[in-house]
Amino acid sequence: MRVPFLRSSFPAITPLTRPMSNEVLLPLLKRCVSTKPLQQIHTQMLINSLDHVSNFLLSKLIRLKDFTYASLLFSHLPQPNDYAFNIIIRGFTTTWHKYHLTLKAYYQMKSFGLKPDNFTYPFVFIACANLLALDHGRVAHSMVFKNGLNAHGHVSHSLITMYARCRELGYARKVFDEIRERDLVSWNSIIAGYSKMGFAVDAAAMFGKMRDEGFEPNEMTIVSVLGAYGDLGDLSLGRWVEGFVVNSDMKVNSYIGSALIAMYSKCGDLSSARRIFDSMINKDVVTWNAMITGYAQNGVSDEAMLLFNSMKVAGVHRDKITLVGMLSASASIGALDFGKSIDAYASERGFQRDIYVGTALVDMYAKCGSMGDALRVFEGMPQKNEVTWNAMISALAFHGRAQEALLLFKCMSEEHVASCPNDITFVAVLSACVHAGFVDEGHRLFNLMKSYYGLVPKIEHYSCMVDLLARAGRVYEAWDFVEKMPEKPDEVILGALLGACQKLKNVHIGEKVMQLLVEMEPSNSGNYVISSQIYANLRRWDDSARMRVLMRQKGVTKTPGCSWIETDAQVHEFLSGSSFHLYSEKIHDVMELLYDDMKMREAKGANAAALGSTERYTVVPESISVNFSNSLEVSHHSCE
């Protein structure tokens, strides 16, 4: 009975001139470095009825990575044995990463009455891990236990990986605890599982236990534990790991170097991250990406841009991870022109259709104010995940287009859409309700996330509801909402409520909020300033002055505002009140022109309203570019 993988015929082959035996063909087979001579050997095998060596041919084809030929050969085996199945299952898993075919071959193997063994199950569990096929993994685990294969190390290690990737860390730990004789691979499996799934505390604890039991970490251990320490922001332990690497004479290769860069970046120590980067002689794209991502995540976008250009000079191929990092950097400072150049680069190399690059493009265009481009990219994406939908819904909400955000949420919620709304989705739609003042709709959505989607509201969702109620002038209801929260309110919630109290001159709730905020954020100048203004609005001058005095006594200074302007692919930073920049005078002139222009349009809008016209004159510049090379030029893009 033949295995029904592929149903086409073998390619035409030129046969050799004389009969061959196993003793002649097998050495020739081992020396093959391409498919063509292997085809000739296969012909002689068929001519001389040497089908019993087909497994060696199949193994060689997998090493040559010829998927079509290997699949075709396997499908024509009259009675494949367990060895042949194990070979093809290994090839589908490790060579071609076609995990769905791994499971198909596994079930076909069982249907043929063959018994999977300790060489089969590790690859089955790797396939389940990558497909997040927990149900298939559990069934296979029961068969492992039934057949007494759970004592084999490779089976246990792959089981740990499978459960960890499927976020079943409890089962992963249970498998680990049941291993009688643990080796370094056992420890690495559980530490990597905890670290990659975001359980940094558990990963660090397991690393400590591993050391206590006398195991010395290797490269894989170092990479996993550095990821955990980075997530924890534990700089001292991260530095200890670097010292261990140096003292152990470990080679700082791409994996360890990139892990060190990522750890230091997450801990905010960019100088140490750059030190590691500069010390590495051979830098591959992973290393460059780690440093660029570190700069982007820490808001040092200008350095990320410089490094991106240096990467081009160094001749390193920039991949989709590079582009995602640069788009994040562009988005954080509103560098629209630079972001557009990344978009063009992605389009030229076919990256724009990638789900991660496309989502980053949507986010970048939205944060730079170019909503038309954000919608264009979103609508052109062949595949969208939860992050993509959330990015677009959040963008519409942030730009005040609440009805469109809610409509997109409705589309996402429909059954034919694979992505399901999650916590972040509801933060976005609740934010849309906040901007539009949809109090009833906000209440409905807040209740819907619990009753229909089974999501537990977090501090961000409560923050949106308090903000929504506060902006609607319902500060007593908002305060009641704060008091009933399962978690303590954070500074974001209280800040929104304090702002509403200032606007409504509600000192009763305002004083309660002030007391909490001053205790929570004693160094935040905004809390003192707003509190002082609330009292001043009620002509309670002594209380207003008291807040200013308290601010000085605590040594709190007002944080200046900050802006960026992009000119000639360079980003310039300006602090409020500063006049030290080379182009400060010209920039102020430009801003005066913009203010005058907006006042003029506002006046036109008021006149039109007085005359009963429905035409709108609101100016919302999506992008402003300033050219200081010869003369001062200002351009508005996509003004509405």
C-alpha cells in the first residue's frame, strides 16, 4: 500500500550502462552532493530491484533538502517501515518546517499498524509546539506514557518545549520534575520555556537551582537567562552573566552577543549594549537588529536611524525585523519621511505583505498622523492578526474617528474573521468612546468584554471608564467607579479624574484625588500645578499658594515640553523655552505662520457657522516639513 502524499510520476532519468549492487551503490550514494547523480543511482536501484536500500536514498534526499523528490519517493514506497516514517517525519520537522505534514505522517504511521518510538515522538512534539496543537500533543503524550517512552531524555525535553510553547507551564514543570536523571539539556529546556513565555522570575529561579545542583551553563543557558534578566530589568545579574561569559572564555558569538545587547537595552543601559555591539568583530543581521531594536525601544530614534544607515554601508542585508525596529523608531518621534522611505524599501523587497512589517507600517503611519496611508496598508494586507486589527482600531480611536473604530471592531468580531478581540482591542474601543463621549456605548462594551468574551478587565480598562465618565462631567460616578475597582487606581486614572475636577471646578472630589496623587507621585509637577489651578479657579488663593509652596519644598520642578522637527532626514529636538538651537528663530517664525493660518481658518469657520454653513475649516496638519537649506519653506500635507 503506497502512502498518498504526492501522486505525480518520477522525473525522467538517464540509466547507467551496467548493473549495480549494494556494495557499489551505497558508497556512491554517500558521495552525492546534488540531486542529478542521485537520480541515476535511484534508476539503478529500480533496475536491479534494490528497493530495500530506499531508506538510505530517502535520508540522503532529506540532507540535500529536496522536498519534492523526497516526498515523491516516500509516497511510492510499497510498504514503508517505521524507519522510513521516522526519516520523513524528521525531514518534515527539522529540514522543511512543514509541521502539518509531520502530524499527517505520524497518524499515517499509526494507521499502518506501526508503533511510533522514541525517535518519532520528539519531532511530533516539536511540530505540536510550533503549531500550538495542544490537543494533538496531549494525545501523543498519553501514548508516550502508555508505551513507557517517558524515560527517554529527548522525548521528555521535547515534551517540555511543547507544553511551554502552548503556555501550559504547569505541565512542562511536571514533566521536568518527573525526569529521574536530569542533564544540562533538561535544565535548558525548562529555563528556555519559562524565559520565552515571559515567566522571567521562574526562569531565573530555575537557573539558580541548576547552579546549586552543580551544572555549568552553556551557550543556550546563557541566552535564555539573559532574556529573563532583561525582562526583569535586573542589571546586576545581567552583568554577572557577562562576567561569567568572559571568565569562562566563551566566545561572544551572534547568539550570546545579541542576548547581551538585548538584556542591557531592556535594562536601559544603552552604553553597555553599544559596548558589546562595537566589540563584536563579526556582526550578522541578528546583532544589528538587537542594537537597532534596543535604541528604538528606549526612544533613541536618531541613533537607530544612524545605525540603520551604517548597516547599509557595512553591506549587511536588512530583513523584516530590521524594518520593524526602524518603523518603531520612526513612529516614536513622528519621522514620517523616514518611515515612508522604509515603506518604499519594504515594497521593493516584498516585505510589505509580511504581517509584522505591515502592522508596523500601520502603526507608524497612524502615529505620524498619515491616516490615509495607514488605512491603505491595512486594507492591502493579505493576512491580519490581533495586533494588526488592534493597531488600526487604536489609530482610528486616537485620531477621534470613533465611529470608524467601532465599525472596525464590529468587523473584527464577526465569525469569518480569524482574529478575536482581546484586552488590547477593548482598550482601543473604550478609548474611542472616551474621545467621542459615547458613555452608554462604553458601558456596553465594558460589560461585553466580561459577559461575552470572558476577559477580566484590567487597570487600563478601568482607566478608560473613569476617563469616559469624568469627561462627561460625571465625576461622582467616576469616583464611585474608582472606589469599586478590584485594583488600586494608578496615576493615569487619578490624573484623568483630577483634570476633570479642574475643568468642572469640583474641589470635593478633586481634594480626594490630589491627596492620593501627591502620595503616589511626589515628584510629578503636573499634580501640584493642576491642584493649584483648581483652588485658584475657586478663588481659594491661600490653598493655591500652599500647593506651589509644597512643590518648592519637595524640590519639584516643572518638566519642560519637548518637540521634534524632521529636516533633511535629520530629527531635531526642542525643549519648551529653549532658544539654543541653530534654527530656533526660523522655527519660531514658522510656528507663528502656522498659528496665524489656523486662527484665520478658525475665524472663517466661525463666520460660516454664523451664516448657517456646514463647511468645516478645522486644520489638522498630518505632516509639517521645514526646509532651512536656502530659504524658509513650509508645507502642509493632507490638511482637512
